[in-house]
Amino acid sequence: MSTGSSGSPGATGATSQGSSGSGGSTRPSTSTQPRVGSGGSDAASPSYGPAFPLTLRRTGGIAGFNDRIVLDLDGRLHVETRSVHGRVCTLAPTQQRQLVSLLATLRLDPSAAGLPTSDPAGGQGPVGPDSPDAPDAVTDPITITVTDDEARPIDLSDPSLGEISGLVGVLVSDVTLSVPATTRCTTPTTSLAAAPAR
């Protein structure tokens, strides 16, 4: 699922050397998204590091989570949940560097772009407790999925990604709280007092 661009600063095209058979030529890269790690433009080989922004989704569980967090390369997060709208958070510089450096080690497969993930199609609204689609902690586990800007999934269920998975899980849990405990956030408020009385 492609999420589109969130206007991350620093998105610039790069120049790479190509070979046309009769000598090298310089051509601009078609990729304008910020990227971490190193990877070639060869679509047949996996590339390192995700293209930012990343989309983190937490779904399922008995609470019926349907949270969407967009993480920019600069550490800014845009949070949307059933009860929180328009929240913008900023990671501490050390937390941002740690997360980005760990993500830079991941090998992402370009052939996986656009494949369906475990995210539900569309944001389903609340489901009543007597509905057959009602969340159940056993049959509807809480799932956190991550996709990069090229719609490539990052499988956090891989046991070798325990540190990254843990950091992402703690981050998602914190920024979706009514009042985040460790991450600096601002949430727009609507004031009932500002509305004219009738």
C-alpha cells in the first residue's frame, strides 16, 4: 500500500554513473526519496535501507487498534488514531539516530513492493461487541506493520530484528497514548469555548 510523500525535507535527486556500452554517461536518478543505507538501482537485487517516510500501522487486538504513524527521516512523526488526529511528534536526536542506523542495516527486497501486508484494507470503523467481526485478543492479535515509501514491507516478526522490533513497538505505544510519556508531541486541540454560544 503506497502512502505517498509527506514532504520530507532533504529529498533530492542523486547522480549516478551508468554504462551505455560506448562509455560512461551521467544520468540523474529517478529516485527523489530520502534513503538510508546503500543499495544499487538494480531492481533484481535487494537494496539496503528503506526509503523514507516509513508508515507504521498498529491494528487489531481487543481494543480494535487502527493506528497510522508516518516516520520521516528527520525523526518527525505524524500520528493518526481513532482518538488522536493531527499529532506531530519529534524523536530525540539519539533515538532518531539509533532507529535510523538500525533500519539502515535492513535488506529490503524490491520485488516485495506493493504486495499485500497484514494491514486491513481501508480503515474499518468500530465494530460492535456482538458482531462476528468484533475484535478478539486470541483471533485478532495486535500487529505492527512497517512499509517504506516504495511500499516495501519490513517484516518485524523476524527474530533477528528483535532490537528494531522492540524500538518500533515502544515508539508506537508511546506516541499513541493520550499523553505521550517519552516523545515530545503536539496535538491540535479543538476548543469548545471558542465556539459561539447559541
